[in-house]
Amino acid sequence: MRRLLCWVCLSATFALTAQSQTPNVDIDELEARLAYEAAVDLADGGDIHAATRRLEWVIARGNAPEWTARARAKLPELEQLRDAPEPMSGTTRAGLVTFGTVFTTWLAVGSLIVADAESESLAGIALIGGPLVGLSYSVSATRDSKLSDGQASLVNLGGMWGIWQGTGSAVVAGLSDKATVFASMAGGLAGLGAARAIVEDRPVSAGDASLITAAATWGTWLTLCGAMASDIDDTDAIVIGSMLGGDAALVGAALSAPSVGMSRSRVRLINAAGLVGALYGWGATVLGEMDSDRGRWSALGVGSIAGLATGAYLTRNMDDDGDASDFFLQDFTSDASSGSSMNGLAVGPERVTYSMSF
């Protein structure tokens, strides 16, 4: 009799143990399936980064063989899509076309200035023909361009930066007006060519290009503010300082941008915050009735820096895909005839949290 009771107790214990473990196995399978399906939905919606993180999470868990195998097979496909260069957007193409139209017109007009051509007829032809040639050529050249969005943005930056560097160098060198115009045109052409050669075989994201452009612009502006706030009377020193400040910021951003991984949207918001900061600094000088040029430039510079820092802080989590352990997958509702439903199924790294209503 005692042996019979012992066998009964042991059998009941094993049965309860098996029943308690079965839901865990089911939950692991359900958890992995939901994560995989969420990854597929995110990929279909274009959010490749978030989808990749979901699959990596399933693989890291490894407690659902079927779905882990599916995730391993799907991951290379998403990684290829994630790392593919972004095609040139309409906004970037419009920027290139605009620059090409304006710069071609400047080349036509500048050539007349360099050649000392004083004919009004030639000037009229340059002003009319320049935009037409520039627009038609730019539209044609960008229609089938293989440049990615980031690469095209940097080519645009190269042209504008070349004009600025050429003009600034001519001013510092004390060249004549004609020579300055020629330096401006030559700088633009050199900048376009150099930028095109640099980005040719280098993947550049739109966010990296935006960050490089913003850094070069703010580096130039802040250096100018610092020089003016220091009461430097030498124009050449101010121009040289502004050029070198922008160059240093551009190079620094080009080296660090890939590791920062900032999106174009975040860069634009930080730029907006910097602009607001500069306006606040200017407004403070107006309200304070500040008459000193040194004080005005100081306020502009400090306001710009404060705005940029504030923008960077407020958008610090903007580019995060979110922790893969905290994503909410979906709600499940059973067939109405069953009389039960499962709502609010949340998948975490250690457990599934759910509620049942009957």
C-alpha cells in the first residue's frame, strides 16, 4: 500500500512538472513568432533598422528553433537592404539642379567680367542663356545619376564650398576684382570635381552628409563670431580664420559622422535650434540696448552654441530604434465564439507579459 501511494505521488509530481513547463515552451515559440512577424512587418514598412534588431533578438534568444532558423535566413536579406545606399531624393536632386543653374549662370556672367566684355548684348545673352543651359544640363545629368542621396549632397556642398574658398583666398591675397571672380569660378569647379572624386566609391548616408554640411557652416559662423567678438581689425585675419574654422569643422565631421550615425531629420532640428539660439542672442542685445559690436557678436556666438547644444540634447534619443527588449508587438483577439481573448501581449527579454479575459 505504501509503495502504491509513493508511485501515485511521484506520478502526480511529474505530471505537474510537465504541465508547468509546457506553457514556457509555448510562450517561447509564441514570443519568437511574434518577434519574427513584427520584423517582417517593419521591413515591409521600410523600417529596416528596427526589423534587423527584432531578428537579432530572436537569434540571440535561440530558444525557438523554428523561428530562430527563419530569423537567421531572413537577417542577411535585411542587412543588405539596410546597408544599401539611399537613392537620391527629390529634395537633393532639386538642390543640385538649383546649384547647377545658378553656377552655370555665374560662369557665363563671370567669364564676361574676366574678359572685360562690356557689351550689353553679351550680358543679356549670358543672363538669358546661362539659366537655360544650366537648368537643362543639371536636369539631364541628375536624371540617371548613380549617386546616392548622401553622395549627391556632398557634391553640392563641394561646389558651394569651393566658391567660398576660392573667393576668400582671392580676397586675402589682395587680388583684383577680375581675379577674384576667376578664383570664385575656378574654386566652384574644383570643389565639384574634388567632391565627386572623393565620394565616388564611398558610401555616404544622407544623415552623414547633412552633418558634414551643418558642421562646416556652423564652424565658419562661430569662428566669425569669435573673431568679431575679439575686436580683430584685420579683415584678412577674419577671413582666414573663418575659412580655417569651417575647414576644420568639415574635416572633423567627415571623420566622425559615420560613427555618430545621425539622421538628416535630427541634424535639421539641431540646426533649427542653433538658429533660434542665435536669434535669442540677437534679441537679448536689442532688449539690453547693447551698443558694443563686440557684445553683439559675443551674444550671437553664445546663443548659437547654446541653441545647438540644446537641440542636440533634446533630440538625443531621436535616432534610437528602441530597445529590442521593450517592443510591443500586437494585440490578439480570439474568435468571438470562443468567448476569450488575449490583450496587450508584450514581449521582453526574459518573459512574455499578457492578460486574459474570459
